[in-house]
Amino acid sequence: MTLSKVDPGFTALPYAALAEVALNRAAELGATHADFRFERIRYQHLGVRDGVLQGASDSEDLGFAVRVIHGGAWGFASGVVLDPDEAVRVADTAVQVARVAAAMTTRPVELAPEPVYADATWVSAYDVNPLDVPTADKADLLIGWTNRLREHPVVTHATAGLQQVMENKFYADLAGTRTTQQRIRLMPEFEAMGSDDKSGTFDSMASIAPPAGRGWEYLTGAHWDWDQELATVPDLLAEKLVAPGVQAGTYDLVIHPSNLWLTIHESIGHATELDRAMGYEANYAGTSFATYDKLGTLQYGSPVMHVTGDRTVDHGLATIGYDDEGVQTQAWDIVRDGVLVGYQLDRPMGHMKPELNGGRSNGCAYADSPGHIPIQRMANVSLQPAPGGPSTAELIGRVERGIYVVGDKSWSIDMQRFNFQFTGQRFFAIENGELRGQLRDVAYQATTTDFWNSMEAVGGPETWVLGGAFNCGKAQPGQVASVSHGCPTSLFRDVRILNTSDEAGH
């Protein structure tokens, strides 16, 4: 990995001067806290179907925001005109908003303390910025993927896509913190589609490659075996099309990281956001069953369960050096020995609960654009492997009657993150410790605590994969964040399995 530098096209922009003007104006108006955030976010997406480029789009989000505490209330405003007069206007507006909000604020806003970082720079871990690669080269790669998939007789259609993001941020506040950051992330994908003429079954099989905080080298190097996956996906699809439907009942499950990451996201990641647990976030996908009174006592899962929040792990989609409140990012325990021991929090939540994390935020504030206010967002929430733990084959070998689950697909979970069901892409019957071919129409159903308490074993470090998503939604107005979740292959006992085709007929 080479050490990349912040794009000079970003550092040439006048953010430092605008910050000084805006912060000085907020101070003149009596703000007890003010921060300035300047962002340039570049997006590119390519889509291919059946060997033909369907579209290539580029967009950019550029602007700045001022957030203040005045009279014990938040105020926020943003702008896109990059001149000092606009910086003054935006600061004035933010203070005016706070003055209005103060009359409705019953508990004054206070922030957990944080050291000052006077001139900090952070760049994510990547070699080649994908936005520097010619669009034609990227299109050729995706076209080649779909052509290779369609060489198989079962594949009637194939799609491929690539989303790329380059995010630059400058942050400054009245305390003296100044951070400049750059991170790259991308999400490659492909999918093969086909049907079985005898049964009339139509289905698809997709790549299980995770999105990652990496550069173009992810698609051309040794980080993922694209050739192997392109060769095997059509055969897996052919087997799936003629596979028998699962018999509903109770099974042991061995779950691959390509499926388990999403269960972690929905049943642990969202459930341990402190704003949800305390009822502050209730209007978008609910609150949480893991309420604050359960801290230190809730048996979230079995004793082998160790879950961390981490905004520092290499190539994580939620990895950053400093969050959108100027907090240096960290890693910490959320579940240890199966017990709930921590939450994700920002500076206001850190002040409200000083017994958490030493009274300090753990760096979970994020805004997805300069037009949005920072909110508490998810870290890279990950299930840790067992040092010297079993391989995937060894876990399968422990099962007499079960199912091996690979790849994510659909999911459903209630507003408190407690009752859920998840499907997947690939399901393999396990009989007497061996795989016996694919099954169809599988969904596993449980409550969060029953499911995680049924986890008998986690795999060793060699089974651990960092999965994730580009599209985690939260808040109203809605914001979207990218987040990773690492986990090992894991073994669960006596989990309820539904046949989704049978259920659809009820």
C-alpha cells in the first residue's frame, strides 16, 4: 500500500478562510460552541447488462455547514457559495435557528470533552484512486465480467456494476481543532440470472464480494479472487435452479460472513446506537430493545460472543481518522462474553452518559453531505473470531443435520431490533458433518437474544471477512452511510427455518 495524499484539487479550495470567517461570526453572536464542516464528495457509478454499458454517471456534492450551540440549543445552516459573505450569512442563520430552538429545548445541549487537534490530516488506506482510472477501462472490466458469465448455458442475463466514492472533509471548531481528511470506497458487484425450463423456476446468483474502503487495486489485485468467483457462480446458479425446497423446522446453522454481516448490522449495530436505546431516534425504523437499563446485565448472546465497535479498522467503510464533531476515532467493546457492555455514541450522548467510554464520545458522529447535520451513526460493528478457533470445514463437521448459509439477500426486523427473519443467496444441506447440495426457499427466524445465545462457536481468524453496505439509512430527513461489519463463520444450534414459498402462500 502506498501512502496517498489529500487531493490538491481539494486543498486548493478556500475552506480554511471560510471557516475562520464563519467561526468568528458565530462567536461574536454568543455561540458557546461552533463548528464548520466543508465537504466535497465525488461519486461515480457504472452499470453493465449483457455485455453492454447501460450508463456511467458522475456527480459531486460541494458545500459547507455551520453548527452552533446558542442558548443551550442546536442551530444549523449550510451553503454552497464559497465566499466570505456567504460564510457570515450561514453562521447568522445557524444562530437564528438556535434562538428559535432554545424556546423548545428542555435540556440544554452539552458536549463531552475532547482534546484539540490543531492540524490533523488523515487519508484512508488505498493504492489507486478509482476515480483516476479511465472510465473506459472500468467499463471494459465490467463488460468482460458479464460476457464471461453468459458463456455458461444456464445464464440468460448478467449484470455488473461499480459504485465509487471519494470523500473529502475539512472540520474546524472554536476550540481550535482543524482536520483535513480523504477516504475512498467502492462497491463492485455482478449477478447471473437464469431459469429452469422444466419447473419454470427463475433465479439469480450474485458475487459475495464485499464493498470496501479500498482503491482500484481491489478489482485487479489479490484482495479478492474474481476469476474463481466468475467461474463458479454460473454452476452454483445451475444447481440452485433445480434444488429442492427446504423442509421447514429446526436446524443447526453454519453461517458464512457474507450472510452474517447483515444480521449483525440489523440486530446489533442498530440496536446499540445509544440514541435509539434512549428513545431519541424513534421515527426511522424505531428504537431498540437494548435499553440503557440493561447495560452490564443483558445476556445478548452466548459467552463466545465478542462484538466491537471500531472506526479505525483498515478498509472499513465507516473508518475515518476524526468524526464530524472533531473526535479522534477509536475501537471499543459493545458485547463482551455475551453481555452488553457498551454503545455507540457522539459528543452529546457522551456528556449525558459520562460513565460510558470515560465520559468521551467514541467518534460516531457523521453527516452524509454538507447539507445535513451530523447525527450519531454506526461504527464498523464486528463479531470477533476465536484465536486458534475452528475452520469453516470444522464447524460444518460438528453438525449432523443443518444448513450452511452463504450470501445475503432479503431481511425483515421489527422496530425494536428484536424479532427478525433473514434469507440468503446459497443454502447447502449439511448431513453428518458434510455438505449435501443446495436447498431453496430458506429463511431463518428468531429473536435477537435467542439467536445470539444459540451461537455455540465462532471460527478462527482465517474465517473472518469484513463485509458491509453502502446504503445504511437513518434520520429524517434521511441520511445514508456506508458501514462495514466483520465476522467469522459461526455455528448456531436449533434455529427455526421457514420455507419462504410455503409462507408466501399463507
